[in-house]
Amino acid sequence: MNIDVWDLVETIRSLSPKFKSFHLSPCICGAPMWVQPCTLCGYYPMMWDDIQYRAATGKDPHEHLRGSVDKERFCKCVENAGGILEFYLRGFYMCVDPQHDKLDAARKKARNMVWPSAERIWDHFTRDDIDSRGHKKKACGNRRCGVSTGIHDGLTFGRGKLDDYGYWSKPCGPCARAWEKEHPEDGPCWPFSPDEDKK
């Protein structure tokens, strides 16, 4: 079973309830990570001494780590770990109770899965328009914003309750305008005007 990079986070989450908070976003070092301390650069922003230093100076004591990991090093570390799943499972060993039985069960469940390459994961999760779950960020910034098809045979954007005609109780103008700009071939999207955007 081939796992697409867009489905990576949700697939790993599905392997065990233990992974329900798994996500990916660039660490200060630049690598797509989910746990702190970072397994590559050791970044951990919540040390008491660091908090005091930041409060007293207004400076980040970890600034020297910014951009310290490049794509080549990330890919090499993933290779050395035995693959992307093993690389990310390492983070669970840092927990107070790593629950090795659950990690073994996850490995067994994933044995027939073919994961995206480290290069593909780096390219995807270091993009500015991708959120921590691997999805494209919404123009409005609200992850719950959705899209449907209205009876006017066009797309509708919003959140809340979706009525029988395909229109949302909380319309979203920013997402509708962004879609029109990116996909003009789809025609006008609802809400059609700021007056209809009552979010």
C-alpha cells in the first residue's frame, strides 16, 4: 500500500491511539519534526533557564540552531534510522513511558505500507502553504473551513452547518476568492460578495 505524502500524518495517526497528536512542521533547525527535544538538533524551548534568558534579553538562546539541518542531512538520518516510520517512532522512545508494545503493534500494522521518500517529505512539509497535518493551509486560516457544491452548480466555501442546497451557515469569502484566483476555470464561488460573507 503506497502512502501519499498528503496522507502521511493521518496514516501514522491511524496506527495507534498513542500517535493521535502526531503532526509535522519545520523545527527551528529546518527539518520536518513533531517532537521536542528535536531528535536532530536537540531544540527544546521550554527549559527554565532558556525561558529566563529569553525574558531578560528578548533573544532566543537557540538562534544558533536556526537552519542547521539541511535536506541532505535529514535524508541521511532517515536512511540511518531504517526509514521514515522508524525515524519518527524514535520520538516516542523519549517519553516517560514509551510503551514498546504499542510501537511494535504499529510496526506490524504498517508492515505492508510503502512510505514517501525523505526527500518528498522534506519538500512537502517545509512549504509555507502546508500545515502541520500535511494539508494545504486555508486562505482564512481556519482548518475547519470546508468546500461543497451548491445548487448553482458551483463551489461553496464556509464552515458550520451545511444546508440541503450546499450552502454553509458561516460563509467564507477569503477561501472563495482564493479558489477563484487559483482555479478561474471553476467559475464564481459562493459567497459571491462580501455582503454574503457573514462569518
